[in-house]
Amino acid sequence: MAKVILYGAPAPGLIEVPAAAVQTSPLILGSSDLAGLSDGGADAATVLAPPGTLERDYVIAQTLRAVKPGGALTVLAPKDKGGSRLRKALEAFGCTVSEDARRHHRFCHAARPKAPVGLEAAIAAGGPRIVEGLDLWSQPGVFSWDRVDPGSARLLELIPNLAGRGADLGCGIGVLAGPILASKAVTGLVCMDLDRRAVACAQHNLNDPRATVLWADARSPDPALEGLDFVVMNPPFHDGGAEDKALGVAFIRRASEMLRRGGVCWIVANRHLPYEMTLKAAFAEVAVKADAGGYKIFEARK
Ligand SMILES: C[S@@+](CC[C@H](N)C(=O)[O-])C[C@H]1O[C@@H](n2cnc3c(N)ncnc32)[C@H](O)[C@@H]1O
């Protein structure tokens, strides 16, 4: 049977993909890592290209590496999220491209050239590395990959030394978890993120026996995570590129379920996001600890 690579989840009906295609998006739990696929081992690929240039070129280069010469490659993206730049991106790798458009997407079709150019450079530029200045492992495409998010920085200024067992929901590369583990009174910290790349980086960055880093959906119930003393989070507010407050609401409810009575949740959120009602419904006490620079920081006690 032909081996087909799929990257991402195109909307139903947008493009036909064999049911047995190997999913490689790092945002889909259980997917395979593109970087782990053998050279030329796949017959064809369909890529829903991510919007960032370094991330997109990394994904296309890894896909070209993994598809055999002559194998069919289709790369698509919404027109206003990088679709109109796809053709140039593929041509830069030596592909001869035909293009069509439908349902606000551009579709670029190419056969994998015998000798594509620039794969190594794109793979190096978009791959995991220690980022200078941040001094942490990171990778283009993960949240705020080359700088500390200002909301997370502000949260770190306000969080007191925590104690006991806790969780970091949507931990990213471990920007919050690292400083939290500086408190010797923290006995365990479960960090989870939906992005496999972030999880791999966090595993490098939090080299601490008290930390457990999980590739997981923080919204899913986990009986092992109950009776915690604290939860910290800078919850996601985008789903597939569109702002979605439901994600943050789900994170807040899960945090409350995970905590013991009296346990505390520290949360930073863009100030326009309407989380106050959810916090008040899920926690006994809610205090706004800061409201400046576009961010609100809450301390919520169960
Ligand atoms: C705003 S970022 C915060 C990252 C990190 N805590 C920081 O402060 O830099 C939110 C994180 O949540 C992750 N995320 C999104 N949806 C998720 C889900 N359903 N379960 C777990 N993590 C998720 C994203 O991949 C992202 O790393």
C-alpha cells in the first residue's frame, strides 16, 4: 500500500486524503514526527502549511526529504494565511509547481524533484535549538518561540514561592515551570502541552526529577491529577488560528477540578478575554492581582 504523509487537518471536503495517511502534525496527539521519517520512504504527501515562514519551510523541507523522487506533493493553505506565498516557497526548493484555488485556499502541486535544493538549511533554521538570549530549547512554531511572552513574564513577577504538588497547563517550552521549580517546597510538577515540539523542548529545559512533562490535552480528565496544591497557566486563546475563549474556559474548569480545597490557581490572560465569570463559578475566592499592559493576573482559590 502506498505510504502517504499528511501534515495537519484540512477541513472536511477540502482535499481527499487516504484514510491510512500518516499524520505528522505536532498538534495532533499520537502523530508521528516528520523528522523521524526515513529519507524517501513515502510515496506522496499532503501538507496543510502552517503560517510562519520558518515553520512552514521546515515542514516542507522535511516532507520533501521523506518523499521519494517523483512522489506527489500537495501543499495548501488559506489564501490569507500564507496560501499566496506557497508557490514561491516550493519553487525555492527546486519544485515545478502547478496551482489552483478553491474555498479560500491555494493548492500547490508538485512532483518531488530528484535533487531538491536548500533542504538542510531550512531544516536547520526551523528545527529545535537553544535560543540565544532565551537560553532555552525552543523551535519556530511553538508559542512565543524566541522570547518570553510579556504576560508570562508578568505572571512570574507576581507568583509567590509555591509548595507541594502542582500542574502547569499549556506549559509550552517550560517558561513558567522552570522558575516555579526553583522553589524547593515544590514536590512535583506535571507540565502538559498539546504541541509535541514544545513538550520535547520542555523536557530538555526542565531537567528536574520533580517535573513530569506530558504530551496531552489539558482539557481531558486525568484521575492521576487530583488533590493538587497549585495550578499555573497562561491559557491558549487561539484554536486553529481563530481566537477562542472556550479553550481558556475549559482550562480554568480543569484547574479547579485538579485542585484540593484551598488549592490555588495562578492565571494570566489578555485583559479583554472574559474569564472572570468562569473563575468566580469554579473557585471560592478570586482576586485580580494585576491589571496592566493588556494583561490581567488572577489568583483563584478553591
Ligand atoms: C499562551 S501559551 C503559554 C505557554 C507557556 N506556558 C508560556 O507561558 O510561555 C499556551 C500553550 O497552551 C498549549 N495548548 C493549546 N491547546 C492546548 C490543550 N488543549 N492542551 C494542552 N495545551 C494546549 C499551546 O501549545 C501553548 O504552548
